[in-house]
Amino acid sequence: MNDGSRFPSGPLPSADVGGQADGSPACSAGQQQGLLLDSAPCSPSLDPCDAKLRLVKQRPGAQSHKLESISGSCTGTHRMFSSLSELAELISGIGPYVSGLAVSEPVTDSRLRYYFDTRVRRKSYRRFQIPKKSGGTRTITAPDGELKDILLSLAFILSEEYIPTAEAMAFVRGRSIVDNARRHLGRNYVLNLDLKDFFASITASMVEKGLMKIGIPPLVAKDIASLCTYPSVENFHIKNVLPQGAPSSPALSNICAVTLDSRLSGLARRFRLAYTRYADDITFSSNHNVYQQNSEFMQELHRIIDECHFTINPKKTRLQKRGSRQEVTGLTVCSKPNVRRKYIKNLRALIHKIKFAETPTLHEINVARGKLNYLRMVKGAADPTYLAYLKKLNIAVKGKHFR
């Protein structure tokens, strides 16, 4: 708490505000610095692995030969590790720079095997609820302590080891919801589908098979699947699935969805459609209508998704036609990707509240900063609307105290 303190002349103080209530992403503390009081870039679509890899390479004695293999591993060689002991060595080498894992506590293969035990993994996670934008709650299963650090390092390794399919737009460096929306601009028809319980649908067996398909040795693939899944109880049976909340789950979900993306991409080519997938959000678009109920396309679509062990959430299936508001992952896609008018209205109201509050809260300022940052990502740094609201917020906070 900083009661009575004044804003410094430099960048506004940073705080970890997490995701915003409207679904827009928030920057990390390091990214937030420099956004306000100047026009320094801060892109939520930027994958932190870029900065981490640069940081690791700048640190002396950090197993540089293996780190170089990480930076060059996207060529598809998949020879970075061929055993659990080599994976443990790699995690130990980059752990201090990626996850903060203490150098004095190197990770061994026996330590990784410790987490293969179902009872140990269950105790190493905490479960909590967060509100959904659409209403209701979402269960987050997040690892704690050492396991979290191990999975952070593993996520970094996998993100460098594997480049997802061209249709996968989430959790990929250099791709964002804006890139996802651009693939569906100016179409007569836009079909949105949602995969129900996406992460919980991906089992340890699917993880193992997915890793083997990208060239990771079978025994190592099985070990990684054991390490990265959570024992969930379903109908009185234990089912090991990807936990929504583990840092390794996003990268693994793209690996496990390779067959889904390949088959749906083939279906799209067959019917001359555009197709993308942003995590559990699937989008098809076209200028011709093949989306009638029980049409050949829709029957094939349901069959492929079912055979890939996923389930469509019928409550979130929407066919949007030209002339109505067409949206893809929260952005309108009529002529160019854009935010809703309501988003600008809410941003304007928040800046107005900050301006006329005697002591605005740091949380309110960080929310406004996150909204501006999101607006910049969607519309561009030179966009007049973004620059106008950046100026308004700078004026609103000038000379203010915060609490």
C-alpha cells in the first residue's frame, strides 16, 4: 500500500493484475513499465520465451551448448534429449533463468520420477475457481513449488522444440488473436465452435502419442505425459488429464491437437473454407454457405472432432452472416480486426473515473493500462484512437496520489 505517495515522473508503478475482467490480457510487470507516460511498445502477443532465451544466452556457464540446441531445435531434429536424465539435465541448466529454479538444487531423473506418483502430483496442485466472462466459474488446477518450476522449464523447452501447425493460433510466439481474426476478414459466413473442457479432454495417452509424433522417444514421451498430467476423478475412476493452470499445458495442447488441426484443415480445403483454432475456439469462414444443419460439411466436422476425442459445446456454436456483427475470438472481422464499441466505452468510463478520483487505486490504473495495451495490439501503435486514449490516461494520472 502506498497511501499518500505520488506518481513518479518515469513509468507508472507496475503490479501484477492478471487477466482483465473483460478477457483482455494484462502485461507482465516487466512489460508494463514504460507503457504509460510514453508510447513504448508492450505487446500481449509477444511470447516471453524470446526474452528468456536472450537472457539465458547472456548468462555465463549456463550449459551454453544445450541452450544453443534449444534455439536451433525448431528445425525438426528433435534430438535435444533422448532420455529422462538428459531432460533433467536440461531443466537444471535453464531452470534458474527460465523459472527461478535454484542452482543449488539440480533436478535429477529420480526427482522427476518422484512426481510420477499420482498421490504426489495431487498434493502438488491447488485448485480454485475464477469467474468466466460468460458467467459461471472455471476450475483452475495450478502446480505449486518445485513442480511449477519444473513445468515452466519444460514448457520453455517444448516451445523451442516444436512449432505448432499453421492453423494453431494460441500459445505460439508471433501469433495472436489479431492474426487469428485476420484469417476470417470480409467473409459472408463465419462459424464459431467451442470445444468443451478442452484441457480436461486431453489424456496422458494423448500426450504420449502427440510427443512421439513430433519425434520424442517413446519412453521419454511416456515420462513427460506422467509428469505433466493431473489425476482427475471421473465416474469413480482416476483419469490423468492436462490441468488447466499448469504452465506446460498450453504447449502440450497444441502438440496433442496436431491430428485435429490436420484433419480439419483438410476438411476446410475440401469445402474451400478458411480454418483456424485458438486453443478451444474453432473458426471456419467462407463466402458460400456449407453450414446448414445435417449438411455434409457439418456431419464430417462432428465426426472428425469426435474421433479426435473432443466434444463440441453446442451452446457456443454460432453462425454469423455478413450484415450482422461477425466476431472471431472477441474481435470484429468485418473489414479489419477491431474491438467492440463497448470496449472503448468501458475504457473511456474508467479513465474518467481515474481522472476525477482524488486517490485512484493502483488496480484501476493497471486495468486501464492493460486495456490500452490490448487496444494497441489490435489497432496498432499509430492508431489515432489508441493515441487519444493514451494521452487521456496520462493527463488523468498526472499529479495524482494512488492507493
